[in-house]
Amino acid sequence: MARRKEREQDRLSCTFVFDGTLQSRVRGTLVIELIKYLLYERQQIPLPIDYVKQELKRISESQLGNEQNGGRKPKSRQLNKLEIKRATNTLKNFDELSSHVLQVFEICPEIHQALLMFGGTSVSPKESYLVNLPGINPEAEGLPLKTCVRSLYRQLISQDIVGGSKPIGTTCLRVLLHAPREAGVEWFLPKPAFRVPMRGKQYVMNFCGKHSNSYGHNITRDEYEIEISGIEPLECSNVSVPLEDENEEDLSFLSNKWLHNSTDGYNNQSQDSLTPKDTNSTDTLVESVVNMQFNDVIDESADERVFTLNKEQYMWFQAPLVVKGYRDRTSRQASMTDGLM
């Protein structure tokens, strides 16, 4: 019981709503942008990934200029060779991972889940982020990419789902995609026996897109009036009888006679139907009820079988490389200062 409560406390769910339909490439880009956000927010890199690119570009340009001019290195913020190597390796793996993720989403739009895990192994990660992606509506017009990315960052900052989490050390980031078995996913490694781990801090992110079905119509009698020409309105009788005082007795007599005859006929018919004309009628009735129940059981088993088949048609595909975090001297000094305070 205590373990179950701890697992519930270690699981957090949040929802991100987008004002429109998300196309397949947009969904892949959102996954990449989420990776960027988590790498920096979980202190795996000292700067956002775009600033890391600029930093490495500036360092390479400064080194090239120093070699050409033979001058001294500037006194501004510099990285040693080991830090530059780690940063270059992190950036290289991230760029390669991003390009393949976009390619997979273009080839296989049926991907509906992505899993991001921080930790040394995929069996017992420190943190895991399960991203539930919305379905694709081919008839609806998708949102622009910039609008979706801006909305994602706005909701990430406003909700701040990882703000109260404990810091983790520099570790590896693994990316997995849940896709059909016969999707033809390349570069990613299939993991048929993989299951989402229950260890560590768990986050469930639900991406929802608002889209209206152009083919769905809500037709009600209040909104629409349908007139069918060529059909006369229904009447109680084809012969119009004037309702006068002198004919009321005749009408009442005729109505009573009709009611008496119809009641007798109905009673005779019901008695005839209740009398067992055939000795096998009861057996036939029981057999029909049994058949109906048997058909219901077959239908239920068929539905369960279809659900099982649909579940078995999907499996996880893991990226063959990991994005490993790093820290420079500035971040290490800041962490040591925070520990002393």
C-alpha cells in the first residue's frame, strides 16, 4: 500500500491544448522542442541548445582567428578542451536525433506516443516523460509550426511542471517512439518486449488539438425544417363526415361497434397465439434466446480480440544513440555555491 502511494506521488499528469489540428511533422517538431526544454530545465546543459550552438561557433571562430593572427586568447568565458569535446558530442547527437525523429514522423504519422527518459539505463530511469500525441485529421487544416511552438513554450512556462522537482546529475537522455510494427521505421531499434518503466519520477504529457469535423452535422428539428413535396398530410379518414347533432348517435354507435369487433378479434388472435399449435414452440423460443446470448458472447470476444490485435500491432522503437549532458566550470561553481548556501 505504501509503495502504491509513493508511485502515485511520483506520477504527474498535465495537458497541453492547441487551437487546431497538429500535422505529423509539427508533432515531431514539438517532441524535439520538448527535448530542448527538458535538457536545459533539468540542468543537463549549462545553456539552451541554441545558445550552445552559438557558443561553439564563437569558440571555433576565435580559435581560427587566433591561429591566423597568432594573438592571445581573449579573457572572456572560455571552455577547456574536455568541455568543448563534451559539448560538441552532445550537440552532434542531438542534431542527428532530431533529423531522424522528423523523418520518422513524416514516414509514419500513426505515431501516437513518445517516451523521454533521463537515467543510466532504460529499465530504471531517474525521470521519464510519456508524451501522448493527438491523432491526425487529414481533412482539417493544420496549425502553423511557429504558432504551435510558441503555444508549447507558453504552456510549459505557465504550468512549470518540473519546477518543484529535485535536481538530477548529468546523465543520458533516451528517446523512444511507439509506432506500428510494420511501419518501416528505420534507424530506430525495435524493442518488442519493452514496457514503460514504473521507476523514478513519471510525467504524462497529453497533447490535445482542437479540430472540427467538416463532415459532421448536427441536424435538429429546431434548426432545420424539411419539407417533402408530393405527399399529402395524413388524415384520420378519407371520408369527411359532418359533425351535426342529428348524426352524433350514429357515429357513437359505429365507433362502439368497431371497437367491439376489433377487441374480439384481438382477443381471439391472442388466444390462438397463446395456444400451443406446435409442441416445439417452447423449445424454439429457448433455442433462439440461447443463440442471441451466444451471438453476444461472440461479439464481445471479437471486440476483445480486435483490441488485443490493435495493441499488439504497436511496439516501441528506441533511438540507437543517447544525448548525454555536460557541465562547464561556471555551472559547477554555481552548484557548489548553492550547496554551501
